[in-house]
Amino acid sequence: MPGPFTMSQQPVDEHYKGPRTLGLAYAAAVNEEVLELFATGAATVRRELEILEDATP
């Protein structure tokens, strides 16, 4: 599962108007999904490493 930072770097943002608010929205969604996975019996959830570079010049 990709993390919120990675996901926030990939789409065109026409709603949140900024990387911070978009990243926070993704973080809430990822948290909800992980909690649902554990609630349904998942023993572990694997996350991908975050992109740590800003690709914009």
C-alpha cells in the first residue's frame, strides 16, 4: 500500500489546492483503510516506501 505522501505527489490536484491538505486527506484515507484491514483480520499491512524527493524544479 503506498503512503499518503507518495499518493499526493502523483495526481493533478484541482480540489485541495495544495500538497499539505491533499496529503492529509490521503493520510486519513490510508488510516481508515488500514484500520478496516486489521478489523477484518489482517495480521500485517505492508506499506511502500515514500518518495522523498520533490520532482518539481
